[in-house]
Amino acid sequence: MKIGMWERLKNWNRGTYVPPPENDPDSPLIIISPGYYKRPLLAKVFETICQFFQRQGAGIIAGIMISVVAGILLYLILPSNLKFVSTTEPSLQHWPALTSAQQSLLGAKLPTPPSPITIICVSNNCMDFAKSLATAFREQGWEVTMQNEHIIWGMGPHIRIAPAGARSEAIGKAIEYVTGTKAVISPEQDDESQIYLAIGERLDP
């Protein structure tokens, strides 16, 4: 005979029947007991929770209603320019890699002769862009070193090139022409035999 779901729940809540101990035939003491049911711990916890809500139910419902009404009143009273103000910081935006056509155009505008250049990506969001830049430089004979590290002077939604000089300016103008991304020339003066190009953290608008 199949037992319904409700009967199974009732049997589970009631627990396992524990019969009374057998009487010792040699003992004059006779114990008469119907036995008992050992309920599962989860059933006891569930019963305690139900009893709590039965006692506190009216207060909980009243608190929920007051909170809902207060929220509606605040929404109606607050000026519209104060509603839905986001408190989260702007998220980092991915730097897209250059297309093959952009790489070829950038290579054609790079200054000559080629020299060593270090391309620094300050976050993982710019690695695709950095690798495509490196390809464009290498195709023109530049010796490229890539780094991925968080540095202060490369911060910001732009590209920073150092040291100051005609070659750095030429590289910056070429990148701006091809990508439309602002390139800032660092004021530091040094020998331009080694160029440093840092890609900043691009932020969502």
C-alpha cells in the first residue's frame, strides 16, 4: 500500500518509535510503559521556528508594512535628482585590440629609425590592446618589451609616453591618429634611446 506525501511528513515529524525495555523475569519490579517516539532534530528546530512566528507574527507583519510605507513616502518626497544615485565606483573598461588595418597604419606613422620600447599595461583590461601595439611596433623593427604592473605614472584613461622628446611626440600623435585615444607626453627629460609607453586604466563613462 502506497503512503501519501502528507502521511510521510507526519511519520517523519513523529519520529522513530522506541519500544519500552523488556521486564526482567527474575526481578519483582514490573515496568509498564507504552514506549515513546524519538523525533528528528530538524523537526524540533522547525517546530520551534513555527512557534516563534506564531508568537511574534503580528509584530513582524507590522514592521514590514511600516518599512514599505516609509520607503514609498521617501521615494515621493525626495527630489528626483537624488533618486537612484549610484554609490559604486566606475568599473574598468576593456581596451579593444587594434585591427590589422590599424596596426599597419600605426606602423607607417612611427618614427625612424626604430629603437627599444617598453609597453606597460597597468591592468588586465589593456592586455589585448598592448599586445596589438607591440605587434605594430615589432613589424617595423622595434625591440619591444612588455610589462604588466600597477604604476602611478600610467594611471588615467589615456596613454602616457616617456621621456619627453620628438620621438615620443611622434609616437603619441601616431597613436592618437589611429585610435583616437589621448596620448600624454611625460615631462621627464632623458635619452630617447629607450621609450616607455604606459596604458592607463580606462574607465566607463
